[in-house]
Amino acid sequence: MEYTAHGRYTVEKKGRVYLFRFYGVWNLEGAKRFFQEYQSMVPGDRWPRFGVLGDMRQLEGATPDAIESFEAIADWTTKHGQVARAVLAGSAYGEFIAHRIDKNGRAFPVELFTSEPEAMAWLQTFGLPTS
């Protein structure tokens, strides 16, 4: 049985950084939809190194299978040029999700921040332009 996709996000490109803001409660279908759209965004050879700022401050929840799907997304981005991820968690739940997604460790560092400027400054240390 196929369910309606739940979970919303916005994306903004700032230089070589994708700024994703996540909203609401996510299910597997929402995570799959996000992954398909994300795969079409990554430009591959045009700029093979990129970073992500994930703003989870308005994320309300996610089903266990949606969280597992986000783990697969992290595996894919590792192979397609992601060099760092900054996270604005905003709550213990957001921190749990951020750590769960990276439970197996990644080929890139992940850091939690409390402000967007601080997170962007950290991403710049990887040689990623943010404007």
C-alpha cells in the first residue's frame, strides 16, 4: 500500500552549499520524494565538492523507515561529492535524528550548530563558497 508523502522542505543554494529547511512530520514516502528531488539537484562534475546545512529546527518527527531512508541519502551524498554537513537541530529530537542519520560514520564531518551564520562559517573552512 502506498501512502501520501508527508514532510516538507525548502532548499536554497548558497554558493556550493545546499541549505535545506525541514518541516513537519516525515514518512517514508516523503523521504523517498525528497531523495529523488535531491538526486536531481546535485550537479555532479560541474562542482564535485559541496556541503549541506540541514535546518531541523522545525522538524516535528519522522517514522523509523523515513529515518532509515535518510541514512541511505547520506550514503549516496558521500559518493557524490558532499564534504561536510552542518546541522541546526533546535531540540534533542533534532540532535537524535542528526546523529542517527550518521550512525555508521561518514566520509565527511558533521557538526551541530545553534546559528546559521556560525554553521556557514564552519562550512567555508572546507573551501566551500557560501554566496
